[in-house]
Amino acid sequence: MPKALCLISLVASILIVVLFLLDAAAGMLGMTDFAPLRSANLTMDIVFVIMAGTMIYLSWSTYREQR
């Protein structure tokens, strides 16, 4: 069960990184119509990418310890 939880959090974190990177990139390129969150705030995008990246690292390292 703990391995499944690690993998679920890993996948969720990857999806969050992709979502907020797309939002930031579309906002910087001026394509706010295509931005998933309508490019509301670049600072929010950066913070969410950093925190989700941290969660990816923590999930992966915990998963590796459980082998």
C-alpha cells in the first residue's frame, strides 16, 4: 500500500508541474486564451512548480527506500 501512495503522489505532482508550466509558458508567450489557468499570476505558477518538484523528489526517494 505505501508504494501505491508514493506512486500516486508522484503522478499527481508531475501533473501539477505540467499544468503550471504550461500556464506560465502560455502566459509569457502572450497566449492567455490557451493557458489552462488563464495565466492568473506568474509568481503562483513558479511557486507551485517548485513545490511540486519538491514533492516529486520526496515521493521518488521514499519509493526507492521501500524496495
